[in-house]
Amino acid sequence: MPYLITVQYPYQYLTVTLSDNTSIISTETISKFQAVGSLIPTIQQLLVSNNLALTDISCIGINTGPGPFNTLRSIIATANGISFAKQIPLVSCNGLELLLQENEITNQVAILDAFGSDAYYAIKKSQEQGYNSITEIIAKLNDEYATETIDFIGNGAIKYKEIIAQSFTGVAQFNDEHLFASPQQLVNETYKKFSQNITEKEIFPLYFASPVVKS
């Protein structure tokens, strides 16, 4: 059975998970202030605690964002280094898609904070993804879903909850707890891609447009 390591950075902390297939064995959480320097020691701790070595790991799955760029870039660089040194394949997972995959709701929009007044977004029904100001995102939704009920999820949806509620012409519903993809969802997607041989030797942070060029 394949053992997997998965890593993601939900803005405020880092989670590192060891799993057997899709069954989580153990998860460690690291403060954002220690995320980069503690990643390798945390992986080592998880392995030692479960009598495993890096040679037992079949792949490493990374939530490649979008998210805070500097920390995310450092985390991905570390994963790339481990992969190169130990020949462990990598699985890249889109953070917005992970959010939308966690339930069967069709009219759902995931919004992650891009800081300032901007956000990354993914619309489940149309499968469109992009980056823009929150006002432009709402204007797009008003053009396409003016009278519909939409479930808004992600930390950006909560950050801009008041603006969305006031400006969206349809019915806006919010899930205050669904701010980022769960470790289990990342594990599920990593295992799925690994089983389908969708792996890479090097991965990169996921950004849908340059910070100065909006959709």
C-alpha cells in the first residue's frame, strides 16, 4: 500500500499529513512563522513516529495554491528538492478545485484572498477560474447568475462577505467554516492522481495571472 505525504499552507499555518492510501495516519500543524524552516523536520518526525523512512513514501502531494506567494514558493521548492534527492514523484493540486470538490453543490463559488481588494476565484458550474478585484468578480457573477442562489466558500468569501451580500443580485449563502480545502481532500486528490500516474518531477506555485494583469 502506498504511503503518501501531503502538504498545504492555508495562509495562517502549514499542515503536513502522512497517509496510507486515503487513510490519514497522522497530521502535524506548523505556525506560518515556522512553516519553511520546520517542514523537513516535521516530515522526518512523522516518518520516525510511524517507523517509516522517505524511501517508504510513494509520492508527495502539494496544494500549489493560490496562496501567500513567498511561503508557498519556499514550501514547493523544498518539496522539489526532496523529490530530486530521493526520486519521489510529486502531485500538484489546485487549491480552488480542492475546495469545490469537497461537496456536491453545483452553484458554488470558491474565493481565496489575494490581499488588497483582489481575490482568486473558481466558479463550479462553468469551471472558470481567474484573478480579479472582488467588485469585478461580483459583476461577473451578476451577469451570469443574477437570480440564482450561490454558495460562497473560501477565506476570500468570508473576508468580502459584506460586499458580496450587498452587491450580488442573487441569493448569497456563506460557509464560515469552509475557508480552505481539508487535509483529507488533499489526500484524496493526491491518491487519485498518483493512482492514475499523474505525477511530476517538479511543480510550481499555481497563479492564474500576473498580479498586475487581471482577467
